[in-house]
Amino acid sequence: MSELSKVYDRSRVSLYIQVASVMRRRIETGQWLPGQKISTLVELEREFEVARVTIRQAIDVLREEGLLRSQQGRGTFVAEKPVDRHWFKLATTWDVLVDTIKDNVLKRIKIDNPPALPTLREGEGGLASKYVFMRSVQYKDGAPYGIVNLHLDDEIYRRAPEEFRQHPALSVLASLKDIDIRDAHQTVVIGSADPGTAGLLHIGLGAPIAECRCVVIDDNGIAIYVADIIYRSDAIKLHIDLLAGSPAVRKRSSKGRVEAGMGAATGPLRGCN
């Protein structure tokens, strides 16, 4: 058994999906350039050590994604303007997050017997006496890209129930007066889609997803906003300015002088509810 065959065997993902993932990365990283003709079926079959039908299936996947196009008698080419799959950035600052989610398009989902209280982890504050639970799916260009499961402090919800029902909850929360926020943070882990998630996001069962947890804690130490958000992994990217919030960074100019600068975090999160 070759080393490549061993790699295939370590994954439960279908063989053609694994091949498509490698080919997709070649387009995203510029190894295959826009308009360039890709390797022939014979060459790809030999390189990936798989049957030709598997190569054809992988190419079909990338054609459906708008990354490849085929011309009868000429071969397969990278699209002139490949679809920007990773259009969605995760936020690294509160102000950027709040500013960019206000126009999110979401569809509320009715839930029978929702969980009354969120399960809080270490460092996520204390429980409010009562929460309102809301679930929604978020869309871009008519396609679903995120699922939000949110527990919102009931006292805060009652201050603007109609606004919270119609708009992203975090932007409404940020607009309310007399709410002092002590801490707000989010964490991201990579997981795989269960049947419910796969159905709502129109992805395959077991497909990779990004699971984001966003928590807002008030000055009394109460978790007033607890959201678990699931994104399609093929739509997101995380950009972090490593100098943000650090002491002044010394930069040397072209004339050799030492100048001071400060890092600034970027990267809006369009998914919080």
C-alpha cells in the first residue's frame, strides 16, 4: 500500500471529496491560476492513485462550486473569476462585530421545548434567572451559511422584544442604554455536521463545520447573551492582527528612523445573532 493510499484510508470522507479538497486548495493558493488548464484525467488519475471515475466526480464537485469549467475537446480550466468561497470573516473586536452584523439576513426557526438555561463553562459568568431561547438560520445570496442557537437574558429581551425578533440580537443588545458589559468573547473549534446541521446548511453529513461560541457578560457577572453558532467551514476565514492591543510597535522607516505604530484588529463576524 502506498503512502497516499494510507492517507486516504485514515479518513471517513469519500475518496472523491478528498481529491476535490486537494484540487480546491490548489486553486485557492494560486497553484492553479484563473484561466489555466489543469492536468488531464490521465495525469490526475496517476497523481492521486485513484480511478478515473473518482477524478471525474471531484471535478464535478468543483464545477458545481464555480471553481472549474470544462470545454468540449479542450479540457478543464480554472474559472476566470473563481467564486470567493471564504468571503466570511470572524471578528476579533467588539466594535467591528456589532457594526457588521446589523444587516444580517436571518430566518427564525420555531423550536419545541427549547432548553430553558444555557450550559455555562468556566469563565462564562453566572446564570440569569430566566432566558429567552431563539434559533435562526443566516443566509447570503439565498444560501444558508450559519445556524445560531441563542440564550438571551429575559429582562433584556423584554426591553425590546420586537427588535430582538426582527434583527440580530447582538446589535440590538449593543444599542440598549444602561447595560454595562464587563466581558465579551468568542471561541471557535472545528467539528463535523450532524444530520440536523447538514440539512439546514445544505451540506453533507459529517462535512467540516466551524463551531463558534459567543458570550457577553454584564458588570454583575451575569451571562446575558450566550450563543452557539455553526458555520459552513467552506465559507469562513479567521484574520487576526497579532499586534492589536500590544504596546507601540517600533517600525523602521526607509530612511532608517525608528517610528512608533499601533496594531489594529480587523475581520468582521457576520454570523452572531
